[in-house]
Amino acid sequence: MVQQIDISTTDPNSPELLLQHCQKAFTNVLNTVAPIRTFPMRRHRSPYLNAEIRELIRHRDFLAKQFKKNPGSSTLKEDLKLAQRRVKSRIRREAKEQATQALNSSNPVDAWNYIKRATFTTKRSEDSLPPLDTLNQYFATVVLTPQNTQLVVPPSCNNDDTSYFSELSSSEVQKALSLIKSTTAPGHDKFPGFVLKRLA
């Protein structure tokens, strides 16, 4: 089929027209022999996409097709931008609502499952970007008191020795060295565990 591409009708003195004609003819050959097949990008649907958001996505895609047919239409361009903003905003709001519901649940498993999804530590995570500020706000409320309590300053300090250094025996050091895992990654000293165990 490639040999059947006819360039006799194209101006031979214009290499750009020849190239465009060949590219267009070759693309037609590829579409005939090996047409593009669309496959779903995701196996698992995002939990944030409810029926309302899917309807907004369909409307956005419809506007995108219309704008592709009429690229000069300023009305379609503005409508498409507005639809894109609505989809993003609605997804973020739904994700935030689910996050708030999970973190305020009386069952801690719900909160941990959401945290795993939010930090992409679940297997085959296909979720959209979660609102991580919700996590920050939740953990901030853990350390903040809901009441305006007055700080109590003690009249004096406790001068008792609360920390001290104790001597280590050679047997304690040997025991600690024997517990080092040889297969783990090295620490800040950059020495692998098996080196410390062999040379100690």
C-alpha cells in the first residue's frame, strides 16, 4: 500500500508540500492496516468520581469535541474552561468530604485506609490527588487543645538528675552487635550491617 502513494499531483519544487502529502497518505495507510484502538486507562474507578462528577466530565468532553470542530469560537472556549474548573473543583470537594468523614470516623481503620490512599501506599492506587491539607488539619487538631487553657508556670524547677550515662560492658556491646541485621540498608555512618558484625 505504501508503494501506491501518488506524489505526481504535488509540486516537486516544494519539499514541504511533498512531506505533508506523504505524511497524510502514510497515516491513512496506517489507519487502514492498524487502526488505533482505545482502551480504558484505568481498571479501577476512582472512589471520588460519583454520578454528578461523571456527568460534569461528560459535559466537559462534549465541549472539548465541539471546540475541536470550531477552534475559533470564543464562547465554546470559555464554556470549556468553566467546565474544566468545575470538574476539578468538584473532585477536590468530594475528596475532602471523604477525607473528613474518614478522619472523623469512630473506627480508626477508616482513617488509616484513607491515609494509605492519600499517601499512595495502597496496592494499585488509582485515586486522584487527595487534599493533603485535610490531613495536616486533622493532625494539627490532635495536638491542639479545643479550650483556651492558661499555662501554669511552676514556682521552681526540679533539680533532680533525670538523665545519666551508664557504663556498657563488653558483653552488652557484643549482644547489640549480634542483633544487627546483615541484609538491611546502611545507616547514617554508611557502614553495612554485615561489615560491623564481621569486623567488630
